[in-house]
Amino acid sequence: MMNVVIVGLLLFLPYYLFGGRLFLGGDDTRIFYAYPREVMQSLAIYSWNTISSLSSYTPNHQFFPFLAILSWLETLIQSKTLLFYFTFSLPLILGFIYFQKFVLLIIKSEYYAAFVVALLYILSPVTMFSQLLYFLSPAWLIALFPIYAYYFLKYIQHGGSTDVYKVVFWAILFSFANLGVPWLGGLFLPFIPAIILFFIRDRRSILPYVKRSVIFGISLAVSQLFWVVPFVISLLYQGDIGYAARVTDAAATFAATVNGTATGNVIYPLLTFYHRQFLSDINQPLVAIFANYYDYILPISLIFVVILAMGILQYKKVFRNEHLYVFHIFLIAFLAALYFFTVNIGVLKDIFILMGYIPGFGMFRNFTDKFALGYIFVYASLLYICLFVIHKTSKFYRLILVTAFIAVFLNAAPVKQIVDSPLWTTKDISRILNIPSEYLSFMDDIRKNIPPSGQIFSLPQNIASYAIITEDDGRHTYAGVSPVKFFTGVNDLSGSGSYPPQIEEQIKGAIIARNYEKLLTILRKINVSHVMVTNNTPPSVRKSYMYNADYLSYQDQALVDAIVDKEVMRSTQGNYVLYQLKNPTMVITSQANIDYIRVSPIQYEVTVRGISSPQKLLFAETYHPGWKVYPSTGAGKTDNETTLYTKLDKALFVDSHKPASSYGNEWTIDPMAIRALGSSYYTSNTDGSVNAKIVLYFQPQIYAYVGAILTFFSLSVVFIYLKKQKI
């Protein structure tokens, strides 16, 4: 009955937090929780272009299963608000239920203790500050951590193949959260010291579980191949330099970031709070919640330290054999998690900085974020075990349990102030809103009238790749990655984060120097065809971290007048205006006589007419060696359907493919090479020139299909194996 009440309250929670509005914005927009079909059309299955930026060729196929289910739910719910509220509550509900199932699998019968620690896990200040505050994709690990832990432990204990089937289902459904490798590492790393220690001490007791662990791990791994294969290929492919640059930057700035943020201590984490000093150092208005509330109720949270201390002091009186091992594993994992989450522990801080030289460890430079959820998961699990010890050894068990419940409740009370806190560096701008009908209508007009082959240059440009969408009251604002492509199919370039550094500096320099001819040249090269101006950005947002004040001062009407040709459309209240760029170029250009059709984001059909000598073909998409030119029969015809090309198909003009002068792809079309294909691939003109149809195709798309096929067949093999023998 208590679980039913909590689930009901968790379903009601977004109504209390958002009051009928939507909690949208941020680095992953959260748009897909309310508009799944619109987002799915942009991401799946041609998802090699990032949103509101020049192409980086990093795929997003991990979103497809969740978006497909959510799109189906939308047809049933028929309300974007209800759909969003349900998805906001779902990871909390699943985390609450499965955390109880997990700890009850460790030690049975302590239902009330499991209830309290499950609430602590999903609603502790650590969880609220690190996950609910922004509710990005890793927030779904609130559900996945206990789901993985429960089915792993159950499978290890009993070997039931059904547990593998179930965990694979959840892993595929929430595959987009599995991309949060640093957060997954934040849970796994603390257990490594304990596993190594016990393997050295008593490997005989561990070896029987190795085979099942391997089967479980393989099942999870192959279930993710449908997105891991194209994702890994995109990183290894020499055309993707963006990711390598980000990894290098993370390693280079590791020590500086750690030294700048490792200012807390173990006291607040032991009380289940986020690092107060860290929040104060980065000037978060959230620190006021500590000053006005948490500092007054701090003593009651000492109950968690009491539970921990009593459990450590008395566990040898209660546990024998397997349970003794379990306690030691969680105690060691807890100490490691506390260290990783805090870092600022004497000489251990220097050791952590030295770890930055380990390849890949740079992803943990923001340790207060990456280890937070793993820390509270381990701590809550250990507190459950300690409560069991107290139940067996102390007459004050009920008083301690009730006090812990009260502490959890009081600590969760400011959830609205935390989640609905103002946009950073503003005092009165709420991050919840209903997207205005004016904006949605304007997006619909763009979708109907503007071809998706060009790009939109958005003004004013901000420091990220964000759009600012504001309700009429000027106080409720969307601030997140621009959703223009989701609603229109046309990509926009909204800020400094939309470009590689070199191009970003060129654009910024041209605007500040008011060298508009140079700016136009740059915009044409990156395939900008239109300019969109937002006129209702609140003054406090313009003064916030979102904008560089000096750069913003140059983005005035003089800039607009200098680079646009004519107004194309205006929203009903004039808050959004779309202009045509002066003399825009096409995405595909050549000195030869050509026309083209955009079949899909990964395929263009180009008809070349009257070519008699080699001519350059320019394609204004980010250079990538995966773009290939293939021959097509039927010159002058088009089937307007995406064709599958593989490495077995012979590409044309491979040796001439190179980056264009500053942006894009370049080939040299040779009519002799076309003639060599045979008469079925071209038609001849009386002057000796030829007409032909060629196809520009992004060949790495094949890896998306390979990944899906590998997932299907690999899981089939694993499931057949599990069915034939009990592991």
C-alpha cells in the first residue's frame, strides 16, 4: 500500500513542479518528451547530423526505441503535457520500485528499510541537484542503475534466463541513457577495488559466478550494438575530428577543472547532501536553498551517519559467510564512491589528478556530477544493510527508521525550488513554459515553405547552440539546443557552439569588424540560405551567461540589413522574422550544368547535363571521406527513394574527393570516367558532351543497418543458448 501511495505521489510530482507547463530546454532539449514524433523524424534513422550545428557525423540511433514507444503513447494520451509529465515521473517510479527489489534481494524481509532507502535514493539532495535539476538523458540512470543491479544479482543467484530477457528489454528501451558512459563509470568504478580485493583473497568463491556474469554482460552489450556500431565507427572514421578534439580537450583541462571544483569535503555527502561549497563557488542561486532551509534542518540528517556507524560497529555480530562478503563489498565501494564524489581528501586529491593521465579518465573531470548518482546508489544500499544490522542488534531500530524517513522527507521538500530554479545567472526567468502558438505556427510556416537543403542563420547568436523561446509574459523561457530542425526539418545555426572553432572565429570576427561582405561569403560557404531573427529575448536573458555582451552589441539592425535580401515571413506578433540571405548559394554547385534532388539527409541525386570536360562539384556539407559519388542509370530520371550503397559498390571520382577550400566536399567530375561505365549510365549530345545522373551518398549509413542486424542475430544466439542450457 505504501508503494502505491508513493507511485501516485511521483505521478503527481510534475503537476506540482510545473503547474501545467513543460520543463524544456538544456543540452538535449527535452523536447522529445513532448514532441517525440517530430524529434524521431529528425534523428531516426538518418541521424548523422547534429541539431543546430554544422554536421559532426555523430549518430543518434540510441534514441530510436524510446521515441518509437513514446510516439505510440502520444497517440493514446493525446496530450503533450500529460506525456511529458509521465516521462518525467517514470525514471523516479522505476528507480523507486527496482531499488527496493534490489536491496531485498541482498537481504530479505526488511521491507520498511527498503522503502526508506529507496526514497532516499530517488529524492536525496544529491539526486535532485545532480539529475532532476536539469533532467538530461543521464537522469534515466536513476531507473537503470537499480534495474541492472537487480537483474544481475538475481541472475547470478538463480540463473533464470527470464531475468536476462527482462534486463535486455529495459536496456534497449532506455538505450539513450547508456550513452552516459561517465555516469555508468561513476557506479562501476567504486566496486573495482572491492572486486579485486576479494578476487585475490578468495577467488574460489567468486569463480562460480564468473560465467553467469559474462553471459549477463554479453547480453547487455550486444543489445546495444544497433547504436554502438555506428557510434564507434563515427569516432574511428577519420572524418570525425570533433570528438577527438573534445576528448583531447577533456584530458588537457583535467587538472585545472579538478583543482577548481574540488573544494568540498565529506561532511555534506555523508549527510546525503550535494557539495554546498561547490554550489557557492560557481555562484549558483541554488546555494540559497542551503542558507534558507537546509542549514536549519541539517542536524536531522546526522541520522544517516548514525546508521552507518552503528552498522559498521555491529555487523560482525550479525553476518556470516556470504552476507559478510556483501557487507565488505558495499563498505569498500562506499568509501571509494565517497572519495570519487569528493576528491578533496588530502593527498588523495593529487592521486585523482594523476589518474587524469589514464586514457579516457578525462571524462570524469566534472566528478561532482559524474559520480553523484553512483555515490547515492552505493550509500543507500549500504544504509539498508546497516539498518538490517541495527534491527538485529538495537532496540531503537523503529525510532531510527522513522527518523530516517522524516529526514528523507524534509530533505526532499525543496524539490520545487531546486527543479524550478531560475535560468542560471538570472533571478526571474523560469525554465518552464508552454511553447507559444506564435512560435509553433511560425515553425509550421517554415516547414511548409522552406526547403530543408539550406540552413538558417539565427540572430542573435549566443555562446552555445541554443534558442531562446519566450512566453508572452516574458518570464517563462525555453533555453536549450535550438529545436528548429525538429519542427521544420531545416537546420539552423544559433550560436558559437554551432560551428567548429575556426568558422566560429571567422563569423564572430566578421560581425565585430562589420565586414559584412566577408560574413556573407562565409555564410554562403556553409550553405546558409535564410536568416531568422528573434525579437523578444528578455533583457535579463540577454545579460545572462547565454550571451557575450560585447558581441551582442554588434548584432543589430545594421547587421540584418546588410546580409538579407528580403523578408520571407513574419510571425503573428512579429517576435520571429525570417529573411532570405543575399544571393544564397545552393548546397550542391558546379561550373557544369546541374540540378539535384535531396532524397534524404544522406542521399542527393544530381543530374549533370552537357559536360564535356572535367568540372568541379562542390557539396556544402561538413567534409567527411564517407561521402561518396555513385553512378546511376537513367539520366534525367529520379525515383526519389533512398538507395543502399555499400563498399561493394564502385564509387566514382574517389581520388579527387577532398575538403573544399574552407568548408565542404569537392570532387572533379570527369566525363571520360562516366563514358567508361557504359552507355546505360549516360546519354550523348550532338556536341559530344554527355548527360548523366550521379548519387551523393553518405556511405557510413550502412553501419546503422549493420548494428541493427548484429543486435538481432547476437541476441538470438544468446537467447537460444540460454534456452538450451541453464547457466
